[in-house]
Amino acid sequence: MKKIALEEHFSGPGFGKYMNVMKGLFEGEILASMEELLSDFDEQRLKAMDEAGIEVSVLSQTAPGLQAEADVVAAVQSARRCNDFLFEQIQRHPSRYRGFACLPMQDPVAAANELERCVRDYKFVGALVNGHTQGVYLDDRSFWPFWEKVQELDVPFYLHPMNPFDEPHVYSGRPELNGAVYSWTCETAAHALRLVFGGVFDDFPGLRVILGHMGEGLPFMLWRLDSRIKATPFAKALKRMPSEVIRRHFVVTTSGACADNPLLCTVSELGEDNVLFSVDYPYESSRIAAEFIENAPFSESIREKLCYKNAERVLRITL
Ligand code: MN
């Protein structure tokens, strides 16, 4: 079945230096092979897509990307260069690639302007940001002008994992817990919940946020989130229960998560219109991801939604 994949990464010129934070997270040879694949836009990437039946990949700068840049001016300039570079690559294979903008969240107004430029001039289909930027999370009030622009442009915003700002004590002495194994999931789910409890979706009801990795565990948590928040002093301030906000404003992808039971839970909790196939290339295998979704226990009409129809709707593209 044809597919659209939307957590598919590349690394642009000058972004290799940010990968230093990944060094401890990958075995050396694996990281080296990833770095090679991240800079390829031709044979290897297209071959992997063809073998998996992926007609279109939405490309994004790999983590941590600009979120690791401490200098605001450098971030603004690098975002522009990165997006120009991505547009050049897309133009070389216009039927196969789309883009998510790389944004300098260090300056929320500059990020809004860069997103507008990418959507207007380059027809990018949204933005992907790698978690907090230098410890600032996206429920910070300084981002309200940014969210206003995202809503106005009516494009989705992909919240991708990155390392926690500081290491929680529970991870100390256990480096196995870092990164994609575990800590990214908690970090990203907590970041998403900051948006929910921070009222971002109350003030910007048109926003749609994409989470990878089958929703970073949140679909499994919806009942408990509602049940337990009701028992806190914070419930009075909430306009809607967290489950309602998550079901309305979030869609999730299957990136890096190829198991039937979590998928059944995710589709059951969020609905068949809100789950989208993805790979997380090159960190995960396009072939394994494709075999998983082709064989998942769903009717063909639901499978079509998961493989490409939901993505067509969310990204406003047509295969
Ligand atoms: Mn990823």
C-alpha cells in the first residue's frame, strides 16, 4: 500500500557539530552509518522509500538541530540556511519529498517569520522542533506570537524528542536510560503535557501538534491523566480535561514503534483519523516499519488512513 512518512530526518551542512550530544547514545559504527544516511537525498534514501512503498517523505533536520545552538543570531541565520538547503533538495525530487521547517525558537518572532517564509515561498507543510530550546519549553508565554502564526498559517507542528535540559536524578549512573531507549519518551510526553496544561490550545484552538513514537506513551495514559488531575487543586483552572485536549489537538505517528498492541491502543484512544505511519529514517528500518503497518490487524480502509489518507489531510497534500 502506498504511504506517506513524516518523521524522516536529514542533516544539513554545518549541523554535524550539534550531533556531539548523540555520541554517548549510539554505538560508534552505528552513529557513523547514520551520519552518512542523514546527508544522502538520492540513492539510499529513495531506495529505502521505494522498498517500503513510501511515495512521499516529509524531511526534517535531525535532533538536536538548532535546539542545541546557544547563540540567538547564529540560530536565526542557520535556520534560514538549513531551510534553503532543504528546499534545494526537495526541488531535485519534487514528487518524493516535502519539508518541515527548522526554526530558531531562541527568538519566537524570528521563528514565526521563518515558518511563514518556508510555508509561503517553499510550500513546506509545517515545522518540526526538537523539544526545549536551551531549557525553554513551548508553553512559555514568549511563544504566544509564534503559536499565533502557526495557527494563522494552519500547518501542523511536530514536537520531536531531545535530551532533558538537566539529567533527572533517577537516571544517574544508568546511562542505558538516556535517549531513545527511555528518557526522550518521558521528556517529550511531559513537554506535550506542558502545552496541554499551559492553555496553549485554549488560546489557539486551531493548533495541531504531531507527536512521534505512537504518542510518546500518552494514548495509554489518557484515563489516568483525567482521573488524577481531577483530584488536584489545578483542576478548577482547566477548561477541558487533558484527554479531550489531546484527542482534539494531537495526531501521532508510528515512527520507531512497530508493535501491534500499542498501535491498537493508540488507534482505539485517539481514533483512526489521528494515527499516521512514519519510519524515523534513518534510525529505524523503512522495511520493518512498512511490513508492520501492512500486516497490522486493521481493515484495508483503516490501513489506508494510517498509511497515507490521514497524512494527506493533516499535511494538505495529495499523492
Ligand atoms: Mn526522529
